Amino acid sequence: MSYFDAASAAPLHPVARQALTASLDEGWADPARLYREGRKARMLLDAAREAAAEAVGCRADEVVFTSSGTRAVHTGIAGALAGRRRVGRHLIVSAVEHSSVLHSAEVFEADGGTVTRVPVNRAGAVDPSGYADALRPDTALAVLQSANHEVGTVQPVAEAAEVCRAAGVPLLVDAAQSLGWGPVEGAWSLLTASAHKWGGPSGAGLLVVRKGVRFAAQGPADERESGRAPGFENIPAVVAAVASLRAVRAEAAQEAVRLRELTERIRARVPRLVPDVEVVGDPERRLPGIVTFSCLYVDGEALLHELDREGFSVSSGSSCTSSTLTPSHVLKAMGVLSEGNVRVSLPMGAAEEDVERFLEVLPGTVAGLREKLGTPAPETAVQAGELVVDSLGKRCPIPVIELARAFGDVPVGGTVRVLSDDEAARLDIPAWCEMRGQEYVGEEPADKGTAYVVRRVR
């Protein structure tokens, strides 16, 4: 079995396993107590905090250990917003942040705050000027991921941090995907991360709050972790998390070169091997191990199941997966194809022969699914000289398949109107036009669903 979903959770690093086992024997006592067992636990916790600070590039007393990366995000955003409440109640995030950030933003909005969502380009990157334009006198906090979790695009954090610093606004960086590869550059104010992204155990997160940042922890007060993360510290998990972070950092420079070559091989060869594929994400400014592509005319859930049967564990931001009925918010914000989406995220140590076998298996898998999904001729009608395709009640990828099948009947200069009530069509039909070099005229309200109008230009 080839595990290609390290962006979700990396396999436990051998060093983490060793550290976890050892600290289960030494780090079980209350580190707040003065007896021998408590002092041993305190020494382990303090050493882990010092090592984490060194890896991040901050002071040890700025590091807070949390129960997860999501908890670190929620705590960091809520505390920073509360600490700067007198400044105002305006929050800035990018449109492609992790769901934990966006959920925090939704809660803030429901409580009366305002949120600006900075758009991204088709590669998934923000323009720092978007953060400059979003800043207001009442801006309390800005948030930007260091790298995108779905397509691997690296964000211009240092530039955005400088924009925010000049305006006196703290920037929280979600570094979950990138911290294992190296520290985050720039004058950021808060940082969050999650150990299971770099081969540490799940249930261990990291929150860094720089000195001088106004921060008011929310919820009942607790004496542990500077009052910012209530509850008994999970010392074995913390020790293992930091041990694995140091271990992967030691391997990062060499492994980054190797994995980048493997993912570049996938980026280059998949479009040649499989027709009608869009590779998404920035081709240069990206994490070494992530490559994402979308296949036209393929059901995303079926593709993942077929690849699993072939021995490949991959993930997807496709609208066709059972976990969601709408396209990935990341792919939607980028304006790229969502159907048949596959994210390959290679763990450290991924074998070249596994990548080669993936490239051998993928074309036949996609072709087989496209053949199985072959649909009957679409229901069409001509109204006022315009071809109308009725895809109401049909789910991704059927509306795009029916558009493609009917398009041959449209003369150059003519238009086709696709009727669909599937949310994915709003993203996939414009993306299809982009790939095919046709003109997407726009969408219009219809008696049922939405009408998507496409003009044939060649």
C-alpha cells in the first residue's frame, strides 16, 4: 500500500515513536508538583518547550502546547481578537484558509464582528496588496496560512506580515503544512501548527504568541500553559511532537529536493498520460511533497475508491466526494476545476517506484471510470436559436459531460445554455471553458436551478 496523503496526517516518525514510549515512563506525573516524579515531568516539558522555540525561532515563554492544531487556531484567533477588542472588531483572512480558521471567522461574524476574505489567483496565492487594501482602522487581526493544505501553494507571508506590521495589526500564521520544512520567515505575531502534519502524534498542537501582542485568553482561567491552554499537559505527546519536528528538520533540505523531483514528475506526466486534466497550484512556489490535479468527466469519489483498490491512499477536494456536496472552498476560490480532483501528498521517504507505479495505474483507472460513467445523450432543445441542455437533478460530473457531448452541435459563434441545480456546476463549467478555450458568458437565473451560458469561439 502506498500512502500518499501526508498533508492530512504524516506517518508517525520513528523518532517520535521512541520519544513517546520513553516519555510514557518518565512524563506521566503532574509537572506542577515539586516531588521527584513531578520534577521529571517538568524537565521533559521545559526541554520540549525550549526545542520547539528553537525550531520556530521564538522565545520559549512564547510557546504554548495545545491539544491539537485546530485548538491552537481557535485559541489564537479568539485570544488575539479579544485582546484587541478596543481597536475594533474587524478580521482579515484569505479565501483559502484551513476550515479551522474559517470556522473561527464565522463564529466571530455571528457575534457581531466583520470579516474580509482576501481573494487568491488561479494558483491559490494571495497578493500582499490584498491585505493592504483590506486593512482598516478597526482591524484587530489578520490571518494567513504559510502554505495551502490542498494544493501546496506557498503564501507570501513575509510580505503580508510587513504590510500588517506597518499598520500595527498582528498577523497569525497557520504554519501546519510548512513548519516541518522550516521556520516561517517574517514579522508575524502569532503562529499555530499541528504535530501530526510532520510525523508527530495526533493530539498535539502548537500556539506561539509573541511578546507584546495583546492577547486575552477566552474561557475559564487556568494556571497551565500561561493560562492559554487549559488542562493537564499531554507530556508524552508533546515530547514526541517536538522530537519528530527536530528529526524531520534535520532531513528536510535533502528530502525536499527528492520529493520536489517526484512531484514535478507527476505534474509533468499526468497531463500527457491522461487527457482532459488540469494540474492546479503554483508550479514553483509550492511545498515539495504536494501535487494536485483534476480530471474532467470523472466522479471524484469513484476515482479515490479505485485508486485505493489499486493500493494508493490519496485525498480529494472534489465536489463529488461523499464528505461534501459542494466544491472545496479552496478550489472554488481559485476558480479551477473541481471534478475528479486528486491530491497526492508524499510523506518523507516516499519511494520513487511507488510514484512510478501510480503513474502507470492512473491512466487506465481514469479511462475505466470515464467508460463506466458514459451517459446517454443529453436532453437538449433549441429555444430562440440557442441550444439548451437540461441537466437538472444530475450531479457532478454529469452536467459537464452533457455539455461536452452537446457542444459539437453548436456552431461557431453560437451559445449553449446548461440548466443545472448542482452547486459544482458553478465552478466546473467555467473551468471547462478555460480548459477548452471557449467563452464562458456567465450564469443567469432559471425557473429551476441556474442557467450557465457558454459561447463556442472555435
